[in-house]
Amino acid sequence: MFKKNGLALSSFLIMCHPASSEETNADALKNLPETYITATKNPTTWLLTPGSGIQLARDSFIQRGGSDLGDVARYDPTISAPFNFASSDGTFGYGQTGYSGYNIRGIEGNRILLLVDGIRQPEQFISTSFTQDEGSEGGAGRDYYDPAMFETTEILKGSASALYGSDALGGVVAFRTPDPDDFLQNSDNNYAGMLRGQHFSHNDSFAKQAFYAFRQNDFSMLLGYAGRTGHETENNGHTAPNPSTFNSDNYLLKLDWEANSEHRFGFTYEYFKRERDLEILSATGFINIFDKKILNWETQQRSRYSLSWDYTPPSSPWYDSIESLFYFQNTENNSSNHSESTFGRIRDQDISFTTRSTGLQSNLRKDLGKHQLTYGLDFSLSTSENRFFREDNGLLPPLANLVSFAPSETLRGALFLQDQFSPSEDSPWIIIGGLRLDYYQISPNLTDEYLERINKINLSTSQILPAEDHEILTITPKLEVIYKLNEETSVYAQYSRGIRNPTAEEISMIFDHPTSNGNPAGNITIPNTSLEEEKSHAFELGYKHQSNHKRLHATAFYTHYSNFIENAVDTGEDSYDGKDILTTMNRGRVDIYGFEVGSSWQLGHYQNALDGFEVGFSTGRTWGIDREEDKWLNSIEPWKSVAWLGYTSPEETAGVRLTGTYVGSVKHIDDSNGELFLPPSYFSLDVSGFWKINDNLTLQAGINNILDEQYWQWSSTRRNGGHSSNASSVDDRNTAPGMNGFISLTYQF
């Protein structure tokens, strides 16, 4: 239900004076940034950017009531953000992991690359999950961010391995934090900034952001903060959601020094921490082992330091500019679980995942007239490890660090080259060819704890061998052709090859369970040292048109995937004590295909009385088939269409936007492993608006799901519940929020 709570503003003490503010514009066509970078690593206009994707500016995200990672892609027809609800299974340590990442055209998890200011983000971990796959509830997700901290979010759909290597098999999500110039460019002074307070009724949360930018001669600085506190997300059912509280803090410091016309240096420090407490009512009593109380505490942390150097020489035969970045990043995901039964059994678990990465990137550009060259190197060394402690008075003695994979080092080294060719300045043809050479090595550290677990399962036999070093050398090409029909219209065709290398976890995973599909002996998961990279061949055809009053995009895509890495595959063999032997394998041939169409019009062009009005729509459908098993893919989202009507006043001091979303029912699924809950179709209606009270103060507010529609999102409900099947664990507790609202007040100086 919609709560009529007041808006709370956080106060920040900053020395400032009134100054011109950033312009706020609710007009979607004008508000979309015209420069895209991710697709080619070069600033490119939307019309001449190959492929398809979206770009969302922070102002648009705030105006439409965005509060979390899922809201970034709320209105895109082929992107979703899978969210793990608290499971009905109380016997494993993760009760709720939040957003696991993004699903782009049916591909998700570690097949989607996440970048923050160009820095690769850690993989999703899955090995503490009972079902051991990316579609399960459990493991460690990838939600280490406050999206209000990002100046822009750019999502590239389809394979991008020719530029970004492994993990970009299905697409790239690139977040960019603000620079000092993002605030100072619209100020007449040497300082600028912003203060904002927000309230969201769907989880009774309060958010605040503060940014302050300063310039003195050749030196500029940015201080940023974003924080949130709140409770469980309300549903629209009769069963209350699991009680929860959370708080998060995100800090940002950027220092830029323009030493001279040739050299520019930058330093960035960022820190994020979220704490979440959860009482898992949905699991209490579902499995009679723990029928009294199940509590979960989670902490996600991410910190990074980076140094940048931009060099523009007066003259060089090899490059016109160099952009280099050196960074260190540390991420931690910790979960503590406490479970009790009415007959006195108590279990306490502590699970943690840590990833530390050090990297160096260098991008070089050279203009040779007909050829625009972009080339460089990408090097990183990361270490990943996990820890798992359990104390259970029903299972003595306590388990000391029951690791699920070996601590490992992952080395990535790559060289890439891209050539953008046009026969002449007046030629309508643009041809972009790219090639990337990747060396990938995983070195498991066979610690005493890891070997002890191997030996315990072996019971002094040599049937199960530990993980070994793993190395792969891959080449990924791409070819993109753009033809300009005129100054406002282009068509494009592209081919790209994608790869995803196995993770350290997949190489050395070890897991055992006492029961398995009726086998009283249980099962064990053992390492597989012969894994190969996943592969894809992606094709896309598209049409784009953009004028001062209209934008249209239509595309059709087809991708063939092979060698998918699947966890917990039954080998058909038994261990010495009769347990099913499972392992991670390359298997499957998958075809994913579909289309997208979208457009928007400024109605004032057709009728003066409609000046300021905009109307638009987007729709998309994806199909996915496992050719090896002849089954539908459950990761494919149902058909989705979005339409909107907006108005912005002539002086751009006020605006309103009405958005309707239709999502079709889930039809094509694979339920061979158990009955699945199939969400019906639904239609939701949202309204948002802004009022620029004066040059410095802006009020933004809106209501989501005005019709109070009850619906479920397939990306969340299809995720398994551990020991319990999907159909038995999904109920109206997992419905999306009913009618809810938001309000935001922004002060810019």
C-alpha cells in the first residue's frame, strides 16, 4: 500500500554561494545523452553507434523514481535484473542475495560483464547454493553499488568480447561515476554541487546524495556520497514479506590535475558498504529441521583505488592519445545465518567470498584519415577465495572452513585492435573491424583446507583429484557495417564472436550433500580440469532514424551459443560409497533470437498546440532453445512492451510522464526438473513528474503501479528455492509491490 510518509532530508555543511544549476529536462528524447562509448570505446553519436543498447543518465533515473539496480532497466523490453527473494529453504546460509546482475536477451550471471569506470567487477559466486547454478537462490550476488552514484549507465546488448574479452559473452553494463566537470561545466563559479533527499514507500526507505566539485587553476576535485536506509520491500499479497532492515553508504573522491596541454592525471577512491538483517519467515517450519527461528545477516563491501594518465603528444606516428588506468579493487560478501528448532537444535553458519583485483589498462587512438585506429592492452591479476564455518549441535564436531573451491589466482592478459574505416568523408559506408587476443590462466592454491575436504570425500582413495592450473588462449573477432541512407537514417549489420572463460570457482568446485534425487547415499561435486571456454556467434541487423522531433530503432538478432558451462552435471558414475558424482561440464548448443522496435515523437512538430508533448513506445521479444536437449530456456523473459506520454513546459520548469508496461504470460519453459510457477500477464501504470521551484531547487515525485496490479516477475520467481521446488516456494509473498510512491527534493548550486 502507498504510505503517506514525509520526506526526510539529510543536511550537509558545505561552503557555497548561489550559482547556476544543472538543467533538468523530463523530455526523454532531449535528455538522452548523444554520445555512446561502450560499443566502440570511442565517443560516437547514437545514429552511428553499431548494435543496440540503452544509456540512462542519473537525472532521468531520479526523475522516474529509480532506487536500485533493477530500476536501471525497468522500461527496457529485453533487459531485466533478476532478484533473489528470501528462500523457503532454511538449511543453507544465504537467505537473500538481492540482485545477481542483469539478464540481457536471456543471458545473465557471469556471462554479462559489469564495469565501473572501466574496471571489471567480480564474478557471481554460486557454490554454496544447493542447486549450484546461476538461476538459484544462494551464493553471492553482484549488488555492490548505489545506482544514484552513477552519472550514466550504458548497457550494450550482445557479445562484446572483441573489445572486452571474457564475461562479455551476452553484453556489457558500464557504470560511470561523475567527474568534477559533470558539475562544474554548468557553473559560472569555480565550485558546484548538489544535495538531494528521497523517500520511497515500497520499502519505507530514505536516500540522500551529496556532491561537491571544486576547481582551482589546473586542479579539480569531487567529493560524493550516497546513502540509504530502509526495510523489506512490500508485496501485494496476503502473506507478509520477510522482515528486513538495510543501510548502505557509498563514498567517492576524485582528484584531477591537468599538468599541461599534454598530460592529465587523476586519482579515484571509492568505498561502498551495505548491511542487511533478515528474518526468514518463509523458511521457518518449511523444512522441519529448523522450525522456530531463522535469521540472516549480510554485508557487502567494495573499495577501489585508481590512478589515470591521459597523454596527448604534440605529434606521434603511432598514436594521437593514450588513456591509461591502474587500479586496485577489493570486494567482500559475507553472510551469517542462525537457525533454531523447537526441540533445541541450533545451527550457526558464516560464509564469505572475497575478490581482490589489480589491473592495468591502456587505450591508444590514432587518426589516419580513412582509418580510425583504437588499440591497447588489458591486464589484471585477481585472487578469489571463500570461507565457510558451521557450528551445529546436531552435527558434531563443528566444521572448520568447509571451503567450496580452492583459493585461486586469475591472470588476464589481452591485446586488442579496432579499425574504423570509411572510404571518404562523404562516403555513406563505415566499416568497423576488431580483434582481441586473450590469455587467461587460473592457478588454484591447493591449501591444506582444500585438500582436507578432498581427502575427506575420498576417504584415503584417489578417485577424486584436486584442481590443476588452467590456461586458455582465445581470439575474438568482430565486423560491423554501417550505411548512412541520409543524414538522419542509417542501417547496420554486425557479427561478433563471444567467449566466457570458466571461473576459478567452476574449475575447482567441491561440494557434497547427503541426499540426491532419491539416492540415500547423496552426491558429490568434483573439480573438472578440462573445461573449455563458452563460445558464441552473434548476428544483428538494425535500422536507426533520428531527427529533431523523432527517433526510431528496429533490430533483429540471432546468437548461437555452444560449450555452455553447466554446474552439478551428473556424470553417470558413482563414488566408492555409492554417491552420485557430479561435476562442471561444457555442454549444450543454444539458439537465442528475437527483435526490438522502439520510437518516440515530439508532437509539437505536427501540431503547435501539442508543443512540449512526447509520445513513445518500445517492444521486444526473445526466444531461446536448447538444441541439444530440444527444450526451451528458462532464462528468457516473456514479451514486454512499454508506452509513454510525457509533457515538458516551454520553460522546462515542470514536466510529467505517464508510462504503461505490459508483460505477457510465461509460456515456453522447461519444467523437466520440477513444476514451475508461471506468472500470468500483467499491465502496470506509472506516473512521475518534476517541478523546478527555482533555479536551484527541484521537486520530483511519482506513483508506481497506479492500478495496484498484483503480478510476479519471471526473472525472480523462476529462481530455485534450494531444497524446495519453485512451485512450492513461490506464493503471494513474492509478488511485486502494489501501488507505491516516491518523492525527491534536489538542491543544486
